[in-house]
Amino acid sequence: MASTSTTQTNTSVVFPAGEDTLAIPAGTTSVTGNGDANDTAILQGDHGWFTITKNSDGSISVTDWHMSTLIGTHMSGVATLDFGDGYAYNVATGTFSQIPTASTTSTSSSGTTSGTTTGTTSGTSTGGTTSTSGSTASSGATSPTAITFAPGNDTLAIPTGTTSVTGNGDANDTAILQGDHGWFTITKNSDGSISVTDWHM
């Protein structure tokens, strides 16, 4: 799984050359991407906490009205916003969609069951702010314990209760966790894997 890094000067965040995924810290006032179709800004919190205003020059202004982590933050050259609840915002189209979730498995005394979680959410920007509508449907295991990245899928939202995550092993694999980075302890194992604990929730 790929790690994210930030280049921060005061309150401005700039995507390093060749970096497609960047976590945006609280208090940031401007974000500048590389302008390619893969540039993704990862925001802290649920997508419903944010208002997104599309500016005349194609940039956006983002405000977190729930936790005030971002207030009128100007973003340019960014193609996608990813949120902690597994939703993404397409800057070009002004719509939300649910990030694809890989197959999950859970075990019980009667054996192992498998299932997938799918769903779509759509939204439109109206009057400068973004509202969402849609529905999410799920089938299969209700308490997933193992998550596996689907072939070719580089970004995956990790649901609560997951006990293991297996990526494809390439440099773009990104696991999206719910919550602030300070809530987690991350231990590097001898085999190169990591163990992650959310001590806050």
C-alpha cells in the first residue's frame, strides 16, 4: 500500500511532482495539484460534512462545516476528493460516487461466507454548494474481516471491523481509513507489512 506525503508551507499544500494521492491536513487554506486526471486529495471526515463550491476558473473552494478542518480552502489542479466514509467527488463533473469496495469475507461456526458491497451516490453542484442524493445497497457478509484489493483497483475504503487488508503490491495501492491520522498507531512488521490500530474509536 502506498503512503501519502505532504509538502506544506504555512497553510498551502502542493502535490510533489509524480505524486497522485495526498492527505490534506486540517487548517490548509490552499491545495495545488499537478493538474492530471489522477490527482486525488484525501480529506478527513464524511463527504456530507463538506460544502464544495465550483469557481469560474475551474478550481473549487471546500469547507468542512462539521469539524471546521477546512474553511474556504481553495483547490486547483486536483481531479478527485476522497472522503473518510468511502465516497469520492469528481471535480470535473461535480458529482459524488462511492469508492469501489473489494470482496470481503467473514467466518462463522458454520463456515465462511463471502460477499461484495456495492452502491452509487450521485450529486450535483447547485448555487455553488454541493448536495448529494442516492442510495447504497450491500449484499453478502455484514461483518467483513478480510479485505482484498481487486485487480487494477488502487484505492479502497476500509470498513470498520476489518482485521486484514491485502493489496496488489504496487506503488499506487492506497487504503482509506476513517478518522484523523492521530487516532491511529501503526506498527511496521519484520516482513514489511504493517499493523494498524484505531485507539480513538
